[in-house]
Amino acid sequence: MRRKLTSGHAFVALGANLPLDTPNPEDTLRSAMAAMIPLSQQLPVLSGIYESEPKDCPPGSPLYLNAVVGILPRADEDPLTLLHKLQAIELRFGRTRSGVINESRTLDLDLLAFGDKEMDTPELTLPHPRAHQRRFVLQPWLEIAGNEWLLKGRTLGDWLLECQDPPLSRLQEW
Ligand code: ADP
Ligand code: MG
């Protein structure tokens, strides 16, 4: 049963393509999902985990695993406080940054949307500026939010129809 989403929900995209404590980044994604429970007033809504070809990444980058999580932020949370908590989780899961664009990572947590808030600052752009162009975001997001959620005025399904990225495989149910 899909839990009811509200206009107050926030969505986070998870990505990982480097091992951390185990050889399989899937373990990192599952642990990161658990780490997001305290950020939500309700149990988070989880997509499946998808495998994607690296997009716009340095040559030789390993395959990515991706998922999307829906949370209901606490009343005292705002987009920036939530982003900072997500960045703290990234650090706990071994994230390092050398400055190379789209470099491989143990864990990436991008804030896709925070309710219907819109902002455009160097630190945070909402909705996420590239979400609508990425199958590895749209497909898991559609899985949990359906076509009720509008991104830049269009349904996630409409964006997916336009997306040129190759098909993704969804890992087995868990
Ligand atoms: P990327 O996710 O693009 O591969 P990073 O995770 O290193 O790269 O993020 C780069 C910067 O993007 C961060 O310093 C962050 O402040 C900024 N940023 C802007 N908008 C967002 C957003 N919606 N979600 C996450 N980070 C964002
Ligand atoms: Mg990021």
C-alpha cells in the first residue's frame, strides 16, 4: 500500500557508486535510508533501488545505484536545515569531495523538493535543477509519488516520457 503523500513532503535522491563498509553500495543506500528516519514525522516512503549507467561522469566511473525517499519534515525544519542534515549523513557515510564534477561517491543525498518551495541560491536550488532530466531520479520518484506530484508544472511521468536516458534495471524486491 502506498502511504499518502502530502504537499508538505520532501523528496531526497540517493546515489552511490563506491563501496563503503561492504563491497556493495546497496548496503550503503539501505543504511542511509534508515538514517533518514529521524528526519521525518512519518516513516519514510522508499522507492526500490535502481542501477544506472554513470551520466556525465569521469571515464571509468562504476555503475550507480539510485533510489528516492519521501519524508515528512518536522515543523521546525526548513530546506536549508534539512540540506545540512543530509550533508551530515553523507559525511557519516564516507563522502569526500575533491572538486571533480560528478566524481564517484560512497553516498550522495540531493534534495529534490521540499513541498512546493522554490529557491535558487548557490547553496540550494529547489526543486533540484537537474531532477527533471534524469531517469535515475524520475523513475524511483514516480514509483513513490505517482503522477500526483508536479515538478515544474508537469507530472513525473510526462518528464520521463521526454527523458532520453537509457532504461534502468530495478533490483529485486526487498
Ligand atoms: P552533485 O550532487 O551535483 O554531484 P555535490 O553533492 O557535491 O554534487 O553538491 C554540490 C553542491 O550543490 C552542494 O554544495 C550543495 O550546496 C549544492 N546544491 C544546490 N542545490 C542542491 C539540492 N537541491 N540538493 C543538494 N545539493 C544542492
Ligand atoms: Mg549532491
